[in-house]
Amino acid sequence: MSVQAQEEQPRVIGDSKGDSCQLKADCHTSGSSSEEDDIRFLAFQIARNSELWREFTKSLSLPNRKTEVQNVLDFLNIILHEGDILEKDDGIKLLRLLYKLAKEAQVYPTQLLLKGVEMSSQPFEGGGFADVYRGKHCDDNVCVKVIRVFENRGQSQLLRGYVREIILWSHMLHKNILPFYGLYALDESANRICLVSPYMRNGNLKAFLTNNPRTPHLPLVLDIIDGLVYLHRSKIVHGDLKAQNILISGDGSALITDFGLSYIAMTTAARGSTEPISAGTMNWMAPELINGPAKPTKESDVWSFGCLCYKIFTGEYPFHQYSIQVQVLLALLQGDLVCDELDDWMWELMVLGCWQKKPKDRYTCEMIRDILTKHVMQDTQPQLSDWNLKKNAFWQSMQAQSETKVDRDEVRRVLLQQ
């Protein structure tokens, strides 16, 4: 919903109790050692106060404030890429302020907008909600995923729908989450946006298992649940967990991708076209998502994780014996899954932990991981993958390029709302 321009003069944010006046006073008495510290202090104060950040994002969403919004977004994004800030509660609140502001104003941080991306002429993979191309960016092999737009939906409208997931993805740093490099915009008239990430030569889980049938299964399962624990703790629901959305790195680790994006794409398709959900997607979906108009949840992710385990251990899709959607639907509702190829403890985990009909009866990701770790020899200390170390270097380079473009004086003025 767009925010209508207001006729009155810009006012200081805050309620009748004088939140904004207190904010200014706090800034002057905070003991900050520099103007940079003052700006950070103001940003965190707004992020901590729900009344302030709601008023703040609303006031900055007006069409004539795009330049101001861009400066603030770039500054917040730079802060959020420093050290371990996202491991703290204040960091999560600042991230929330960033994506709320970006969504209202329909503007992305400059650091996310990539230039000089080269793409192959033909996609190497297609289907679902995107076509996937190989590409190059700064001499690195990258994967360029071109999001389809249904009907006449414009690029700005699509960006608004994806903003939360894209910004969250850009700040995810875990060994089992595919790193996100940024956005690349094709010609505006094409109404398409591109998501750029590292290229994984081993492909997705489906291809990897076909090409490497003797690969150990439990480490892959543990990789996936580790990544899912991280997403759920970050308050992110995947929404479309299946073999095609798990990529395999060069060292054989499983990386989750497309979290949150697939669900948004399906809802966009539902509003803009008559395309049905494919049988391939239905095979992985929890019953409550098919019974009625429900959004994916952490519990539905757990159901899909059980289906992934079935694929990994048996080589077959869940309900592979059924060829049409109505058969899959009936089998799904009846819980018609059997397997003689698994150890009893693993089958019990899938049936009792993942495939309970009532979502509240399913295990949490943490509970599943605890059970799996008892059966897998591993280093319990999480390590950053080579890809994430590379992403850190990438973001340091992007930050260095953007630092000089942020007008700190304007950011401070906007935060104080003169």
C-alpha cells in the first residue's frame, strides 16, 4: 500500500510524549566520541523503539525522499556487515529497520546492486519461478537466477515483494546457506531482476546423488538441518524445501538456497496467472499447505525436511509411485509413505519427528539435529565455508566502494528528522 503525500510540513518523529525530543537529548548526552558514533546511536535508538521505527519508515516512504532513504539504507547496511553485530539483539532490530524501510520506500541498499555481470546466452536450468544462467563477476564464476514476472507486474512491484527475503539473505552467514552476492538488473523493459550467487559445479542435491551414488548420506542430512536451524533462529521460513533447492559445494557440503523466495514467487504466480502448483512441488509439501490457504511455517519446513531425507536415503521422490496430482494429494493426506531401506532410528525420526499430521506435534529443527548428531562423527564447532570467507572479502570490497558515497551529515539530519 502506497503512502499518500502529506500536506503538512515535515515533523519530528515520535509520539505526543516527546520520544523524538528525548532522542535528540539522548544523542547529545550519550558520551559519543565522534559524529559517526552519534549517528550509530541514533539508528539503534530508532530500531529499538517500535513506535519510532514505524513512524520513521512511514515518513521516509514518500516519493520525494528517495535520496534520503538511499543514504540511510546504505549506512545501515554498512553497520550490519561489521563483525558479529547480527548475533546481538540490537543487530536483529537494526536489520528489521533496514528491510522495513527498504520495503516501504521500494529502494535497495546500493551495495546490493551489482554492475558488470556477464551472463551466458542460454540458461542451463529452468522451471519453477526462475531461469538460471552461468555468469562472471569480477573474474568469479557466478550463478545468475533471473526471476520471472507474471502478467504485467512491473519490476518495482516485484522488488517490493522480494525485499525482505533478499535483504535477509544478503546478511546470512552460515556454512550451510548459499551466500548471496547481490542484485543485477536487466533492461528495465524486460521487467526482470537477477539474483547473483556463487556457481556450484556439483549442482543441486538431485544431480549430485545421481552422479555420486556412494556418497555418505548422514553428513548431507546434518548439513541441511544445520542450515535450517540457522534460518529458523533467524526467523526465516524456507517455504519450498526440496532437492532442487539444496546445492552441493566443491567440498561436498549441502547448502540451502531460495529460502522464502519460492513461496513469494508462487503467490505472485497465483495472483498474476492461472499456473497450478506442479506435482513436483506438491510431493514435498506438508498437508496443511494443500488443504487450505496457509502460509509455510517452521513446522511445514520440518515436514519437507523429512521428505528430503526420504530422497537422500532412497533415491526416490516422496510419493514417486503416483503420477498425477490427485493421487499425490490423497496419499499425502493419508500419510502413505513406506520404506524398507532405512535404519529403524532414521525411519522413526522421519515418521514421528517430521510427518505428524498436526504441525504442533512435529519436532523442532534443534530436536532433529540433536538426534542426528548422535549418529554422525563431526566437529561440533561450526566453521565458515570457503564460500562464506569469500563472501566476507566480497562485502569488504563493496563496503570500501560505498563508504565514500554515504552522506553522513544527511543521514544524521534524517535520523533526527529536522
